[in-house]
Amino acid sequence: MQVNRSCVLAVALWAAAASIASARAATAGGAPGVSSRTTTDGEGARTGDPTASPGPDGTAALFLLQTGEESEILGDELAQASNSDPVRCVVELRETSGAVVVARLTPQVPSWLPANPGRLFVLRAGERRLVRLGVEFEAGDLAGNDLLVEALGGAGRVAVSMLCGGEPEVAAGRETATGTPAESAAAGVRRVRRRLQVQQYSTQDLIDQAVAAGTLDPETGLVYKAFALFGDARLPAPYRGNDGVKGDSLELDEIRAAAPTMSPANQALVQPFLVPPAYQGSWATQPASAGVRVLDAPPPCSLLGPDWSWLESPRGFVRVWFRSDLPGDAAMAQTVIDAVEGTIWSKFIGLMVGHAPLADDMESCNGGSGTLDMYLTELPPKYAGMTCAYRPGGAPTPAYILLQRDADLATVAHELFHAFQDSYQRLANLTDQRYQWWSEASAEWSEDFVYHAVSGVDQRHADAHAFLNEPEQPLDLVNTTTNRHYGAYLVPFYVYNKTGSAAFVAQSWANCASKPALEALDAALPGGFAAIWPEVALHDWNNKPVDQYFKWDQLVFQARPSGGAVVSVDTGGSLDAELQLKVDLPRLSATYKSFTFPDPTVRSIAFWNGASYDLEKLSVPVVGPFWNPKTASDSARKGVKVQALVKITGSDWTIEDWTDRPYVEYCRDLTAERLEYLVLIISNSEYSDRNRRVTPPGLAPVFWASRMGCWKWKGTATYTLSGPTGTQTDTADVTWTRLPAQPDPPRVTYQGTGSVTVAMSGGCSGGGTVPIANPVTSLDTYNFTPADSASRGSYKGQGIEISMVGITCQGNPGATVVGPWFQILPPQPPQFPFYIVSNDGATMTATYILAGLTWHWDLHAQSQ
């Protein structure tokens, strides 16, 4: 079943924005606009203060909006700025946060005029769009009226500016904004409004909930579903839900299957809805009233309603019924026939070989022949089409199709594909929910199969929004409020566009004779879900470097990151911070953890893999607990894939598989490791046990950020030895450089280079300078230790040279050994901390005195 395509994008996005406050985020194209303080309690985010910035021409933004916010350009402002002619104004929309955002402009016309539905704009990261008001809207809708600006969805932010009086070029397609962000919002920026967002249930959900609660008996529930399907006014108000998206044809199949066992009264109530609309007694041939008239008996089926006619395709594929008394119906019928004959049928029959829709010549009300019947009629606004099986209790079954009389060709393809599906044998009846998701997902995909990249026809990508907005739900979840299962078409969309072969779709339906849909599709996919699902999860991100969806077919939506926002990594003024990553994945689902690193003081980054490893805190005497990833059992790792999208500053994105990596660390002091963006994608491809969930076998995965230096420490270290004849002072000019081969975290190990100068005073003189060459000279820093570890932020090391330099003491020539110029001795008894780095992570300085020996060092972290 298809929604009215003329309004699907606006309706689907508005429904999603009204029910879910957060949405997908993107990391490419600019600094994200959401800051998060990492915590030990889970994935939390704090929203940074919105800031407006000037546009490319220096125009200050009027306001800046994020999802769920709205504001207005006032009518008098429009008039003043454009010398009383608002038609001359251009509104600039500019995405400023590096993520997709969906905006809408709507003139606020007086209540006695027809409402203007507004214009919808989808902006990708950094995109700038100029909206010429005189082109987009009628002059009468603008003059003296306010212009409402809304951010309906997405994790991006839209800066709104107004340019009036000039003639700027309207941007064609996507254009990158070139303005420099300001430190704060422009003076006088108008306050934005936040809409109250409430989750709504669909009518079907409300009825099902009432039946489950016992407040509505099952038969009455089906009667109410029939009323809802066809817009019958007898549906009680408490059961009228959020039907702004689309409904499922299985609702009518469910009613038809149950009708023979209903009470006579309820049979009479639903009977008109089970009759094709061209026949007398059907819901479509009765006079408009508060409700459809109850039939005394099943209709005679030999009597057509007035003014109904039909056209048949030359090769007998379909018969299209229409009202001859309605202007345009005959032409529309011919358009449908031309599309079926010229394009759609040949594509489907070439794919579903041997499985054309079944003839209905043995059915009552069959349109007078065995040919597949399509009826152009007036469906409720939420529907553009409906495929009705004659025998929903089992398949194969013939069917007929209802089409909104202005339905687009994508809807024709979608509904016709349902009729092809119904020609296959299934393990269970048509109303079995194990098939419902794949029935709609593959029919939705069929639009792409027929009309790939055909402008103005193929618009099914609006359905991807609901799917990508809930990536942590199972692939086969049926959600009649958001209709997420329609968006599951992304699986065949990905496989078909990647491989160029759609044979797996036909094979999956053949497999349904003996398997539920998940197993049937798994057996048909190349490599099964084990191979395909991690790839789909990866590409659902739909942003660099995996933006094939956009490249293939201009799909702009992407998977929503966990928590609904990109995490802007900082430590909140502390030395370090820990973020525990929630992983709780049902079958065939994924979670996305997206990070950006605008703070240059965050130097050390680590990821501890608690998804595919058994992560624990290992207690170590003296130094405290460390994270220790142990090998997890095969059962715990089954279906788990950990993938990473990595962007190093100045380099291209890379795609990495971290499933078999117990930990990953980065030193952002190095240009080669200066992490700019990171997206973690954790997926679960296992589905055989429908109730199994992938959860951490031990501790949750940990993302760790520290301001502690990790590449080089440069400075001086001084050793002073006082004796009866004089004082020796060894001063090292030293650079500690991270070794190429590193131990496992939490330590970072360095080797010292430089020189040591020996100077004598008191009764001795002389000295000299020697290079630092002893291989036992070393420094360790503890960059990656939990907050409850005694070694957190600590360091230890030693610098020893055995070279001799010449000196003179009391007139006698001699030599002295270069002393232990750097020595960090533990307290007594041994315990951590030895010494702790400064809170900014960039300085090691201390003085240590022991029995006449003094060490002092002053070292500073270096960055490339």
C-alpha cells in the first residue's frame, strides 16, 4: 500500500519531527553543533548555545534553528526591507553544524484564505540555499503576512538570513557556505520557539491496543479498521490516530480473512469495503453520507455502478477501471496502461520469472475477466494505492488494486509488485507479520527498480527517514505509526545498486514457500545477512566516506547517531573524561557513535572494545585498576561487527574494521594521528534467535579522552649532588619521544635524546657535555587509566649516563661519572601516584629531595 506521493516527503518528515526530537547527525563538512561532556553513566549530551553567523555576503543571520524550533520573519520586516514589496526578498538558508537539516517556509495567511502548505528544503552539511520568495510563493500570500520558518528534522542547524532589494543569483543545487562563524549570535537575534513534541499512535495501533486491553472486542476492532481504511465517519474519535504517513494493505486482508467468521451484523458492516469500487453496493458507489450503508446481503457483482468504464492493456496485462463522468479519469487510465505495458510489467516479469499475478476468473466481483483489475477511485488522503487479495488466508492468491485517481507511476509500480508477490506460495497466510515488513520493503524497492533516478517519479526515499531514524530497532520491525518497515527497502536498494543484480529479490519470494521472510531473504542474499548486514549498516550512515546512497540516487537522509547528536569531545576542564557506550542491539540492527574533536587540548584518545571483547577492570597492586579486554566467547561475538569511519586532519577518510581489535588509541599530538572525526558503527547481523540481543559480555565499550601529552615532552632535568669537596650539577636538555613500538595501554613509553651538561662548584671545577645515549633511559606516562586508578595521569622514568667527564677538585685532576640526571623514585612504601601531570596535561614539573640528592625537572608536551 502506498501513501499519496504528492505530499509524502512533507508528511513523513513532519510526523517524524513531531514524534522524535533528535535526529540523524553528520560529521562531514563542518564542526558539529552539539557539545557533550563525557560521563561514566552513559551517553549524555549537553546542547551548546546556538550561534548565528554572517552569510557569505556579510548579512547577519536573523536567527538560527535546530530540530523542533521555529521562528518568524515578520510581515512588517519583509515590507520594510524590500520597500513594501516582499516578493523582491530572498531568504538565505544555510546549514551551519555539519549535518543534515530539514527546513520549511510557510506564509501565515489569514484564516479566511486557503492555507499555504509551505515549501520544504533539505540541506546537507554546509549547504547554502537562496529561496526567492516571489518565485516560491504567491504575492498575495506574502504581502503583509509573517513567514514561519521551521526546522523539522535532522541534527544540523539552519541559519536564516534575509536579502532584499538586490538580485542575488539563486543557488542551483548544493552550494557550500563560505561565511566565517561568529563567536556569538548577532545582536538583536529573535527568540526561537520550541515545539512540544508528542509521540502519537496510528489508528491501527490505537485499535490494537484497545483490543489487547480488552476495552474493544476483536470483531469490532476489525470493523473500526475498515472504517479507518476508507475514511468512514463512523470511526469513533478516540481511535483516530496519527495517520499522516501510510497504512498497510494487510489491514484489509486481515478484515477479509476474518469476515466469514464474524457475526452477521459485523459482516454486513464490513461487506461494502470488500467489494471492488465499480460494483453497486461497494463503499465507492454509495452516496456520500455519515457512513457507508450496510448491505442486506453480498452484492450481486453483475451490476456495475453508474458511469464506470474500463480500458485493457493491449497484451492483456491489466484492466483499468475509471469513472467516465469525471474529467481526466480516462486519460489517467491510459497513462497507467502505458506505464504498465511500456515499462513496469516487463521489468517485473523479467525478474519474477514464472510468477505473473494470478488470474481472478474464479473469484466473485472479478471485473468480468481473469485479467488483473486496477480501479481508479477516491481513497482517503493518506493512501495512494491499495492491493487487495481475494484469498488472504493463504498464497498464491489473485488480487485487485485500488489506485487514487491522481496516483503517480511509482505507486502503480509499488501496488503491482504486491500482486506479483501474491503469486508466490508462503509458509503462512498474507496477514502473518513475519512477511509484512518484506512485503512492503520489497514493493518500496520495486519503485527504484523501475524508476531509478527518474525525476518526479521515484520519491520513495522519504520512507528512508523513518528507518534511518531508528537504526537500533530490528530490520523486520513493523511500525504502523512511522511505517519504518517501508524504509527497510534500503537493504535491497543497497544490494541491487552494488551488485547490479536483483535476482535475490525473486529468490527470496520463492524461498517464502518454506521459510519466514528473514530466513528466505538470508538464503537469497549473496553471503547472507552475515555478509550483507554489516555493509548495509555501514552505508546507512550515508555520509563521507560512505555516501553511496546520495551518489546513487540523491538520498540525503542518514542513520541517526546514538543520542541523536554528534558528540563534540572535550573533558569539561578536567584532565580526562570517560564515555561508556551503550550497546543493546536486537536482530539486524546497528548503533552509531559519532564524535568530533574541535578542542586541540584533547591529545590522547582510546577506544576499549567492550562490544566484541569481554572488557573488565583488572585490579593491579599499587597502580590500581586498568581496562583489560579479554577474548569473548563465540556465542557473545556472534553477529557482532565493529566498524569505524576515521578522518585524520588533512587526510582522506578511511574505513576500518575494529571487530578484532581489543583497543584502539590515537595521539593527536601527531599530525598522522590527529583525529578530526570518528564514527563507530556497531551492528548485529544475527537473527535466528529473534529474542537474542547483543549486549557487552563484560563492561560496556569505553571511549576515553585525555589532555595528557602523548608524543614528545621537551625541557630540562637537573640532578644536584652536594659533597664535602664541592657540588656537582647535571643539567639535561632532553626530548622524550614516543617509541614506535608501544606496550599495551595504559602506558605510553618514550626514549630520551639530547645532552647532559655537568658543572662543578665549591671546591671543584671543570665538567663537560655528553650526549644522552644510554638505552635504559626511559619515560612512561599513564594516559589511559580509569578515574578510580591510583596511576591516573601519573608518570615515571629514569635518565642515567655512565660517561665520565674531567674535573679538578682541590687542585687534583680527576673525573666524575655523569649522574642519574632524571630519577623518579616511588614513595615509601611504594604506591601511586608517583608524580602527576598538570591538570591541562601539558606539564611535568616537580622537585624531589632524598638524602642530599636533589632532582628537578620541567617538561612540556609538544605537538607537531
